[in-house]
Amino acid sequence: MKTFLNLLTIALVFMAGCRMNSFHPDLTPPSAPTGLRTSTGDNFIEIFWDNNPEPDVAGYNVFASPTYEGPYDIIGSTQAPSFVDAGVANGKTYYYAVTAYDFEGNESPLSKDVAYDVPRPEGYNVVLSNYRSWPDQGGYDFSAYSVVPYDASGTDMYFENYNGTLYMDVYTDTDIQDMGPTNSILDISVAPASGWSSTHDVILSAGHTYVVWTHDDHYAKFRVAALSGTRVVFDWAYQLQPSNPMLKRQATSGDRSSIVHAGHTH
């Protein structure tokens, strides 16, 4: 009899525990991620956001759309507050949103930050020679991603050593501006609206980044990596969309709560 009572007690405790657990399922989703922002590259876009505050967050789903209005389709999942979208094409605009989900499968609403970007081509360690000595190697055409003669029809800028002063020159239908010293070419995110050189040239300094507004209404930037009297070595990036000053976009804040995302389903 004692054994029977012990077993009965254990069974009742177990059943009570099961009933208590069944009365309190976790149906609360995490909050929507915040701080969504992007950084663009050559055929890729990096998406970043702030870590969610909930301790039971298991990961994040990342969504993309070609328009702000959507629909937003899932493109991947990650446990970290960042994601690289490598399935993008240079010159096209991509909009992003993120949800958080917990270990019970509860998923948050889409993030409300408006984050979008335009990937663009870039290059590194390009060498131009002083056009006065090597005219065929003195110019650069951003649209062709190529070193060209300084006087070619597509030349956007050309390197000059004039009496020991080192310049990057542009023609009168093109503008150029020194943005100052930078740690990386990525430090300059948007082309300026004013402040262009009135003489259509700039004096070059190693470590400075410069922005060019080309004759056919595209924006580009380059950063001087090395400099001598005979050559300049630089990194560059070029915006394929005409009139678009974005050279590396940081997301702006907005509210997407009124938008219906047909591609966002659970």
C-alpha cells in the first residue's frame, strides 16, 4: 500500500507540473529589431542592426524587396545581428527589413527602420602616371573601370605633376572635391552638394579621399593610397545610377508599420 501511495503521489505531482506548463505557453514574440543600417560594396550589401534585448532570442530573419512598399521576401537567417546579401547586382536599389524569433518559434514584426542601398563597383591599387610624361597612362574612366589616355573621350580625371606639385585634374564639364583625410575609402558615404573646385583640379595628398562628379552625371570617389612625382596609386568606387550621390549609404529612420508585406508570411 505504501508503494502504491508513493507512486500515486509522484504521478499527481508530474501531472500537476504538466498542467502548470500547459497553462503558461510562451506566445510572446520578441520586439522588432531596431537600428537597421547598411554598407554597400561591389555586388554585395551588408546589413547591420542592434541586438534584441530579449534573452530568449534565437536568431533573425532577413527580408529584401526591390521597392519600399514590398513585398518583402526572406533571403536568409542568422544568429548574429548582421547579414551579407551577396545576391545583388550593381546599380540596383534594394530595401531591407529584419525580424527576430525566439526558441519557441515566435517571430517579431518587421523592423520599422527604412534601410536601403545601391551596390556599386569598386577597385583597388589603380596606378596612373604623370600624363606629361606618359599621356596614354595618365587618365581614368570610371564607367569603363579602366586606365585611359588623359585626352580620351571618356576620361573623367587625369594625374599631373606640374613643377613638383601633384594634381588630379578634371575637364570643365566635370567637378572634383577634396574630402580630406580618411582611414578608408568607405568613410565617405555621400557625394557633397557643393564645394567643388573652381579650378577643376585638386592637390593630391596620400590618405585623402576625393569625390568626382562626372560629365555624364555620375558620382565617384577615390582615395590616394600612395603618391610620388611619377605616379599615383588609388582605390575607387563608382555609382552606376545617374544623379544618385550615394557612394555608401547609411540607413535612415522611418516607419514601415502601415505597409503590407505580401512576402512576409509565417
